[in-house]
Amino acid sequence: MRTIMISGASRGIGKSIAEKMLLKGHRVSLGVRNPSQLKDTSLDSKNYSNKQLITCKYEAVDIKTAEDWVNETKSAFGGFDSIIHCAGIFRKTRLIYRDIELKDIDELWQINVLGPWNLTRKAWSELERHKESRIQVLVSMSGKRSKGTLAGYTASKFALMGLCETIRNEGWEKGIRITAICPGWVNTDMAKAVVAISKKEMTQPEDIAKLSASLLELPNSSIPFELKLNCCLEK
């Protein structure tokens, strides 16, 4: 059994991962912007004992909430050994952007890159302590290649992929293993306007959750650094 901090679990892939981890019997600490959104959902803490699920306020742009969340998790569970970074945003910012879109670029950087960076930093000493800790980061295939004109989003995901590589380097001798999960189109709200591929043909959040749970069962010697998922042919 692992004790896992999961960001961005109020919807989409993060929600599916959190549900799967609870089903597997892991202890889970959820970090969400508005904990009240989970009331009367499958992730309502009243459905579980406080020895299996807690919910904490977490804003990816606010490093203080990252520190508070880490401390609350340690207080509730006595520590933790895994983090799954699912919080992220999508913007359609092009290469030749309008001046008004500078705020979108800043948000992409703050949430998609600095969010997981700061949370990992605050959690690092605890992850070091366990010797077989796990970090999973929901990156996207946009962190591996560029398609279309999404300059802002793609740049943030490439930066996130670089961060993952450095986490791997610095955590290796400490027993910390990281996997960058890189799906293409996933059947979530982010892809609701996509018509080039049907929702049924897209990767489903539940399937990513199954893969995420399976990764936690592998030993240090067998953790893949990248997990690239294709729902259509990538060229």
C-alpha cells in the first residue's frame, strides 16, 4: 500500500486516477483548488475513513498551498511516498500571439511547469526518506512533439518534460523513480471540441488510471521513464 498525493483530481484524468488508487486500497491525499467541489461525488471524503482519504486545498500558482498540503498529508498519514501531478491547463496561444494573450502564456508556465516543480521541491525530503518513492507527471504528447499551432501549450509541456528528466537525474540515487505519462487525445473536457477523432477512439481516462496504478506495483529496476500513449497514428 502506498500513500499518494494527487493534484488536479476534481475532474478528468486526475479524478479517474484517484478513484483507481482508492479502489486499490492506497491511502490518498487530494490537492484541489476547491475541495467543496468534491462534495457528494465519488471522491467525497465522507465516503472513506480519514485513514484512507483526505482532501486539501491546493493552488498550483501558490507555493504556500503546496507547502501546507505536504504538511497536512504528513500529519494525517505520517508521511507519503508518491506524488501524481495531474493539475494543468490548456490554452490555444499561437506563436504570433496578441498582446492580451501574454497572461495566457504566464498561466501556462505557472501552472504546467512551476506548479509541479514547486510541489516536488516541497515534498522532496519526504520522498527521499522512503527510498522507493514514485512520481508520476501527466505531461502529454505535446511534450514530445509539436503539432498544429499551439505554441504556448507545447512550450510549457516541453519544459515540463525537461523538468521530469532532471527529477529523474537528481532522484535516481535516492531511490526516487519518475514516469512522464504522455497521452495524445484523451476523452475529457479538454478534447470536447475535437472532431477529427471520435470520443470512443480517444484514450479513456480510466485506462490511464489503470496504467498509473500498475506502475506503482513495479520495482525500482523496472520503472519506465516515459509512457507514450497513442490513440491515433503519430508521425
